[in-house]
Amino acid sequence: MEIRELRYFVAIAEELHFGRAARRLEIAQPPLSRAIIRLERQLGVTLLERTSRKVALTDAGAVLLREGRAILGAVAAAERRTQQAARSRPCLVLAVKAGTADELLAKLLDAYRAEPGAATVDLVLCEAHQQQKLLQDGQADVALLHLPFDSTTGLDVETLRTEGQVAILPTSHPLADRAQVRVAEITTLPELPMARWPGPDGNYPEGPGAEVRNLTQLFQLIALGRTTVIVPESVSADLRRDLAAVPVLDAPPVTTVIAWPSQSRLRAVADLIRVAARL
């Protein structure tokens, strides 16, 4: 199996559409189709179920997608780390969802910076679910993820903290002055439908709430009375004045973890995780 064939398959498996995958890969569709047929013959399995209307993964295809992402991530990471080896000082890439875990992130970076021989840490501020993809693609060495919202499949993790959740409301809303609320009270507000975040595949779930990708956009829409959201308590730090954060009594706790690919053997990653665990 060639890396090129694996890239082709992963693109189709993620897009579930030969035309979109071909555009993503910047190749014509016929050679892409022929490459997948050759790959299936080589492996002796059917990877994709094709009809005139849709493309779907078989069980074997799902396994190859999972393994293929890990392999391509390892290849990309190897390329980047080989290039970094020529630098006088090692460098780590840390991915974090923009606007989250600010205080915790600052403490982690300060503590790690004080370590003898600490690597340079480049921050990548992401939108929803991008951290996992950056880890899988080898574009990031470590990431801060939030359970149960983010997937940690194929990753090792170290728990950093667990916290409650709050509802973000316009200060003018009747519930904004409450000491606490329940999930059902927030999720059933007809005038403020719950905001919708994209899933790992980039698609939004069905619903009347606004489609959002980052906290800046989200908070502006809440202030305008268009939507609401339930988020980890730490997200409400330094909240704009026209918004209120109300504790949600029965919302599940959110756990922030630092995650890295299971196959990672970088000394700098191990040092950063050790500092994180100490925090």
C-alpha cells in the first residue's frame, strides 16, 4: 500500500463523495476511482459501498480510515519533526480551541517555560473539533480537549481539571438574575434556541439555533438575543458586560485534558505532559 493511495482513500472516506474528494486532492475523478479499485483488489476487501446516490464505508473501510489517519498523521509529523531537527532549539505545536482554558493554558505555559531546556511552544487557536484533526494530521504535537465534547480516540490524555457549566444569557433576559437554572429551562427557551456547533465532520446538527464556529461570534449573537448556549464555567471569565453567566445545576461536568498521539515519542512532549500533570 502506498502513502498516495492511503491519502486518496482517506479523502474519499471523509468526504463520502468522489467528486468532492477529487477537488480536495486537486486531481481528476477517474484516476481517483481507479486508485481505490486497485487498493481494494490489493487488500482483497470492499472498502466502499457505492450506489448512484451515495458512498458509504464498509466495516473494513472504517478500520482503514482509522488506521490511515494515524499513519498519515505519523508521516506528516515525521516530516515536520525532521525539519525541526535542523533548528537550534526544539519546537512544540499546541492546539487549543480559541477562548477556552485561558487561565489554565497560561499557567501551563509559564510552568513549562521555566523548565531547563524547554522547547519553544507555538500556539494554534482552533475552531470546534479542529484540535483532533491537527493531532491526527501531525500538524500539532499536543492539544487541549474538553470531554465529553471532543473525541480522544487514538490519543493519550492527562486530566487537567473538571468544572461545572453555565448558561450564557443576555443580561436583559428574565433568567439572567437567577442564582442557578436547570438544563431543561435553557434548552426549551423558544426565544433563545440553543446555538449549534459543527460536528467533527464539519456538518451542523438540525435545529433552529444559530450556527456558530467560535466564541466571539457566539457571544455577539447571544447579546443580540438570537441564541443561547451552555458552556464550561471557565469560558465565562471576562465575559462582556451585556451577557450573564448562570450556573446550570444539572449540566454534566466538563473535563479538560491535554492530549497527544499515542505513538508520540518526543522528549519535549513528555516534558510538557509531566509539567501538566504537576499542575
